[in-house]
Amino acid sequence: MSFKNQSVFTATFTNTSFSITAAMGFSMVSINLESGSATILGTTSVPGVSNSAANLNVGQPILLTADSGYTLSGITITATTGVYEVIAK
């Protein structure tokens, strides 16, 4: 019998940006704004709709997941005056 392992990434960021790329191989990302303000921006475009950053709210984490076999990419979290945690696998 063999077991499969999957590592988890955890980090806390203060007043900075963090970009998620396909090379990171994340299929799930949780982002929690602890204090201040921060935004999240995806790079995928939708015809006829302008892409804009969404505000994160303190104490209301968001969870992003990819379909089976895919990874998340093109996501940037930016906090100029905030602290946020990222947990990903």
C-alpha cells in the first residue's frame, strides 16, 4: 500500500502583492484579509466586460479552486495597507 502526499503552502504578507502563477501548481487557494485593505485581480478576460479588482473584506476569507487536473493562474492579491494570509495546495 502506498500513500500519496501533497504539500501545503502558507504565508502571511504585509503591505505587498503576491501573484499566483501556473508554475506554482496550486489547485486550491484560501485568502484571508486580517487587517487593512486588499484587492484581488484575475487576468482572465470576458468579452464585453471590463476586468477590475475586487475588494477583500477583513475576516471573510475567499476560497479559489481549480477543476480536477488544472491549476490556478493569473491571480494577484495586492495590499498597500493590509495584512493577509494565503494557504494553498
